[in-house]
Amino acid sequence: MFLIAGLGNPTDKYAKTRHNVGFDTIDVLAERLNVKMKKTVFNALVGKAVIGGEKVLLVKPLTFMNLSGNAIKAVCRFYKIDPKEGLIVIYDDADLEEGRLRIRKKGSAGSHNGMKSIISMLGTEEFARIRIGIGKHPEQVDMVDYVLGHFDKETRQIMEEAFNKAADAAVDIIGNGMDHAMNHFN
């Protein structure tokens, strides 16, 4: 079983912000797979799907970004998912240009508080991640204000394409493995 977690902040206030690109990608996957994201368990919105014959949970933590690890750990534990083998986390990266993807098998959290929470709660950095570039924040803008801000109309179109590519990458990881997805999408 796989768990694909998209990071973001719940509530309409944060919808479609830079920090919510993980949620946006889960929405793309849910729509493609005809999955209803209505069940709430362990402080997460969860939908069940099948991709390439594999059972998959689509997950949106409802704990707010900085506590994402609480929900991810609880869901992994309940469904007996080994993060090293079955967890894929999708999130924003302010060090990548807007719309660019970076897929990795493991790594540090960098400055991303949601990833810091997940790594801390799971006790490992060894799990798949798909980072979606949101562009560097302007020096005159506070980082928190930047990630909680919205894309302009033109950039939003670029990001919509990135959400689709990130969804494709998650499906590719499940069907063909990490190395294939990294070679194809990085």
C-alpha cells in the first residue's frame, strides 16, 4: 500500500496559496481517479484509490503545515505503511523556479517546516518526495507572507501544469519506481 500525502493548510483562507501546492496536486489525483476526499481520520482528509493494481491512500493533513507529521505518522502507523517503501510527500519548494519538479528518494527538510515535522515524527528522512517549485521569494517580502500568498493568473496556469506533472510523477513512482520517475521528471 502507498500513501501519497500532499502538504498544505486547511480552510478556504489558504486555498490555492503557494504553500498549498501539495493539496492542489492531491486534488488533481483525486479527480483523475474519481476519489472522494471526504473521510477524515487521524486529523487528515483521506481517499482510497488503486493505481496500477496497488492500493493507494491520498492524504491531506488537516493539522496545518507545521504539524503535518502528526497526521502522516498516525496514518502510516494505522495502515502499516513503511515510509521508506510506501510514502510519497508532495510539497512546495521556494528554492525551485515556479512549476519545476524535483523528485528525491530521501533528504533533509531544508527550511520547510512541514517536512521538518514529518521527518521528526517518522524518525527518518528516507521517503519519497516530490517538490514543486513556487519560485524564490522577493527579499522585501517576508517568507511566511510569500508562501501564504497567491500566484498571479499567468503563474497559476504554469502551476496547474506542474500539479498535473507532479500527479504523473506520483503515479510513475508507484508503477515504475523512483529511479524511473527521477530520470523522467527531474
